Amino acid sequence: MTTVHIWGAAGYAAAEAIRLLHAHPFVELGALESRSHAGEALCDHFPALRRTAYRFSATGSVRASLAAGDVVLTAGGHGEAHEAVPAFLEAGARVIDLSADYRFDDGVAYGLSEWNRARIAAAELVANPGCYPTATLLAVLPLLSIAQPRQLIVDAKSGITGAGRKPNVSSLFAEVAGEIRAYGLDGHRHEPEITRILRERDCDVPLVFTPHVVPLARGMLVDAYAVFDRAIAAAEIDAAFGQAYAGNAFVTHAHAPSVAAVAGTNRAEIRYDALGTTVRAICAIDNLGKGAAGQAVQNLNIMLGYPEETALDALRVVA
């Protein structure tokens, strides 16, 4: 058994990770550190955990509990992990960071599971991707094996949990109910992350990225358009998709990618359409699943040598 600690355990992604790890046969949960809720029962905050006896632990509890070989999922606010992670690594733990703190560090494994397994397996520190980059890159990267596009256009929509857990979530939902709102139009923080990974694969092209928040609790749908200098045949796309994701349990082709179909899971559904010199790629994921906690657990399984599907094979009928 491997002990997994959660640092910054009170957020949505952390709670989802706890839900998944609670059912993991090869791990046990250790300290669940929360600066704001120390001593409180998790079930009082997250209904999905009502049948558990977990309590938030106090600041410093993860570091005090660590033993060599443990794993820490850091899920605090952006900008906070840099202060805590070095001590966890020094204690002999391996770390998966769900914040943006390490996504641009060259020496850190980028945790896009299907595309970086070897580095993830050997890593002491993994930077879990953001939700928008996960959906976008899963859809776009297979196309790079066909030809280099000259432009990428990404229209993306996320449920409100992508904004993080707020003190008054009901008011936030009231603001977006009946609304589809574009935001981050002067530069969303995930855009440089997408651009960086594309450049690492020699794809340095203009990117138009437009994120929206929609009145859903969770879920993400990305429509990506890759514009090429020549017409792309459907057979080329089918071959590229098959080569990229054959044998991958969590990425599948779907006639109509559905947010409802992937809710509560670590799955991604993708559809491609060849439209002359433009290829449309549609990807649906759960922003808290494949876009955060699910991918973190998948990366944990890769790091520890467990089957990737462990604790991630359940489907939820109701989100």
C-alpha cells in the first residue's frame, strides 16, 4: 500500500481526488491538509464523501506525516505549491501538483498521461495539466503527425467548477444561469500552457483561444479547428487517431462527444471532421475528472506501476 496525502484538500479537484482514491485498492489516504477547514469532517462539505470518516487536518500535517515513498497531491491555490513542494521532495515523497506552479518548469514531467508516460513513470514531480490544455491537446496532438497546421482556433466551454471553489458558489451559479459568457479574452492563463506544449512538438503557429463559462456544474467541451495548407483526408485523420490512442482506455472516438457521457469519469470523447483544408476536432471531458483529479490519479498509477485504470473504471449514471 502507498500512502497518499492531499495538501490543499478543500477544493473541488482535491475532493474529487479523495473520492477516487478512497476506492483505490493499492493506496491509503494519509493527511488531508486544509488551512481553512482543519478539524472539520469532509462529509459536511462534500456530499459524495458522506459515507467516509475523513477529516481535514491542520496546516503542516502533510509534512509531519510524510515517509519516504509516500505520494503528495498538491491542490492548493496557484502560486502556493512552490513554497511547499521542495520540503515534500526532500522528505522522499513523490509529488503530483494540480496547480499551475510547475507547468512551465523544464525539469518537471508534464502530466498529459497519454503523451508523456515515460517521463511521468520516472518522475519525482509531475505537473498535472490544466483542464483546457488537456482537452485541447488530446484533440490536436494527433493531427501534428499528418502535417503542421498554419493556424489553430479553439472555442472552449467549461462548467463553473473550473473557476475553483468559492465561499458563495450559489451566487456564482446564479450569475451564469441562462448565460454563456466568454472570458479571459485579453489572455487566459491556460493559453501559454497550450502554446508551450505545441512548441515542444515543433508546432509554433498562431492560436486563437476563446474560453467560455456555461451553466453546468462540471464538464468541458472544446471545439478545435486546425487549418492546413492542403486538404486533409478523413483516412489520414483516422490513422493518426488510431496511432495516437490505440490501447488507451480513456480516449475514445465518439460520433457526438458528450459532456454528460464523461461526467464523473476520466474519459475523453473525441470526434474529427475533415473539411477541406480545415480539420474540426471536438473533445468532451469532465473538467474535474480528466481535466484534474482523474488525470492526477492516472498519473499516480503510472508513477507507481499500477494499471492505469485502477480506481478510474467506474461510470456514474448521474453527475
